[in-house]
Amino acid sequence: MLFRQLFDPESSTYTYLVADPTTRQAALIDPVLEQLERDLTLVKELGLTLTHVLETHVHADHVTASGQLREHTGCQVVASQGGASCADRHVRHGERVKVGELSFQVLSTPGHTDDSVSYLLGDRVFTGDALMVRGTGRTDFQNGDAGQLYDSITRTLFTLADETLVYPAHDYKGRTVTTIGEEKRFNPRLAGKDRAAFIQLMDELHLPPPKKLDIAVPANRSCGLGPALPQV
Amino acid sequence: MLFRQLFDPESSTYTYLVADPTTRQAALIDPVLEQLERDLTLVKELGLTLTHVLETHVHADHVTASGQLREHTGCQVVASQGGASCADRHVRHGERVKVGELSFQVLSTPGHTDDSVSYLLGDRVFTGDALMVRGTGRTDFQNGDAGQLYDSITRTLFTLADETLVYPAHDYKGRTVTTIGEEKRFNPRLAGKDRAAFIQLMDELHLPPPKKLDIAVPANRSCGLGPALPQV
């Protein structure tokens, strides 16, 4: 498998390029509009055909490149049931997305937003903002729900093997990856905390709203192709 | 092998934690002083013993955490011949550094600085500022030499297998890794350029000096333990 982790410094977003080396078919997970040229160049240089964009959720902190990528490559945009209406395919828990000979398994992991999914591929899982390195996504907008997020993490993600590599949609301290086992043991929001304690902790975060919330959410519902978007 | 790529956003420096899963012995490559606590915490959480810090060169853009790490863990600091005098071991081209059952091979790759080395470990090479993603280190201070850098890249690094993963000390565009084959084909400073063209290109860059040059170089010669250093 060809695998590249990419980072958008402005929004601290991780984008993943994952490709099947046999067919050269590729997917981008959570691409960022401002990085469109970088990512298209890399796909071309590596001799890949972009067949899919996989969105983990409707993002509030950056605008997706999915629509532009679809226009440039003809790829299919995949989102969850309840995700961006502009997507070509809306997937449910347990469905699979095939990219060449790679098969991503969809895991429903709502709670950060009501449309959040993770994508499991072999020994690694792309968790979006559900589970991050020693952290989790916030739960105070876009129908976020702390109890639901606790359930998604503890009943779905934490049933994966401890060795499973967890690739999140963000990190703000320069960490690139973690494992399910590590997060069970060391995630300060989860280790040793029951559902009620997690809900209380999330309720008491009182975070400022994401800077791009009002722009990004509607833009992402139209795959980043709506009016008044950043020019790239 | 346990492998973690870590990023310092201020200096855009990549640090690598590499460990032997059998003995749990670990090395940090190019650790950054400001990330001391993050890195010590990770080493502890993963149940590792830090036995080595490997420096690719005396850095000009950040201060190393090597001295502090040695004080905290008793690890050995490894630098090249001509590298920081504070190091416990000075290595030459072809020598090996054993970390548990892992064996890093030292490759002399001067040109960015006169003390630059790369560390080869199986299918991956840690190139410091010699070879970066679609770029190279600059060659206009610390006895940098563009011709020497061209030779280091083309005669040493480019003799590695095309599939070799290249992990650099920096990237400024959110790219985390490349391969030898990609850089042969797509590095704009090298692809299709001979030695004279590379030297001319480097001579004409006219980059501003690194912000921390006057602090970082003397600090790094004493493993980050000199006076007037940033407090962590």
C-alpha cells in the first residue's frame, strides 16, 4: 500500500493519500482546499489515479477540496449518511469502499458531529475528529453529543486491536499517529473515566468557536464549491 | 520496529522516535528543546528506554534537546566527526549505531553543513537537511558547500534503492516523507541538473539568515546546555 500523511499548517489538518500499488488507484481522506495544488501534483507525480475522496465528516475548521478534486479528476466523493449532500455516495456503518484492491470499512463514530465516520483499512483506522492523539473532537456544535462520542470511542473504536494505528484528522502538538492501545491507557479524556465523567468534562471545556465555522460548514456541505470561498 | 514522526511547528522540524520492540531501546533523531516534555512523555508512555540521540548535524534553526535528554535518561548523544563537541560519540561514514537490535548505518552527507550525516535503517533513511521533499538544505553558512551537497546526494543518497523512504529534518508544506526514486525524478533542484547547474542555483538563492542562527549554532555545539537558552 502506498501511504502518505499530509499536513495543512493553517488548520492543523491531516490529509491522507492512500493508494493500491497494483492498480494505482488512490483515495484522499479529508483533503483541504488550500492544499489542492500540492495534492494534485503528488497524485500525478506518483502515477496515481484519484478515484475517491473520503470525508470523515462535515468539517468546521477548514474547507474541503473534494469538489475541486472531483472536477479535476472525476473522482467520487464519499461521505456518511447525514454528511455533505454534495457527495456522490453516502455510506453507512459496515459498508465498504473499494479503492483498487484496497477495501475501507466504514465505522459509524458520531458524537463530534452527527455525521462522523471512521474508515478502517487493515492495521490502521482514520478517525477524523472522533479520536485524536491523547484527545477527542469537541462536541459543542453540529449536533455534537458527548455521550454519543463516548459510545463511539468505547464501543466501536476501542473494540479494534490495541495495535491498530490511529490516524486522526488533526493534531496540534506535532504528533502524527497513535494506537488504540495507547489511547485506552493514556487519553486523558477517556482513561479511567466513565460515560458521565466524560460528558461532564466535555460540557466544561467552554472552547471558543472555530474561526471558520460560519464559512466552512455551509461550504463543506457543497463540497467546497459554494460561493464566497477562498481562491486557490 | 516502533516508529513515530514528530513535528515542531515553530521550526518545522521533524524529530523521529525509533525503537526496537524487543529490547524497548529507543533513539530520538534531531529532538527539539521546546518539545522535550512531549518527547519524554511519549518515551515513558510507550515503555521505552531512550539509549541514543542521533543528530544529523549542528542545527541553525532550532536548539537541540540532546543535552536535556541525556540528563534525564542517561542516553548517549551521537554526532558526526566535526559535529557538536558535546556529543558522547562521533561517527564516521560506514559506522553503525546499534539501538537494541536495530542498526543505523552512518552515511556522510556534507554540503548543507560540513558535519551533516544521514542515518540509514533498513528501508528508510533520515537525511537531515541534506535531502528534503522536493528540496535540499541551503549551503550558505556553517561551511556549507553546494558542490559537496550535490555529490552527497547524487553519489551517496541516490545510490540507495529507489523505494527507500526519505525522512527529512524539515518540511514547510506539510509533506512528511518521500522516496529516493521520487527525488531523483521530481526534485526541482536536482532532476535534470548537473553539478554546475546545482551550484549556480544554490548560489542564486539569496535566502535571509535563519532567525535563530546566532543562538542555535553555539547552543547546539554544547547540546543545548549553554547559557541564555530558551527555558522549557
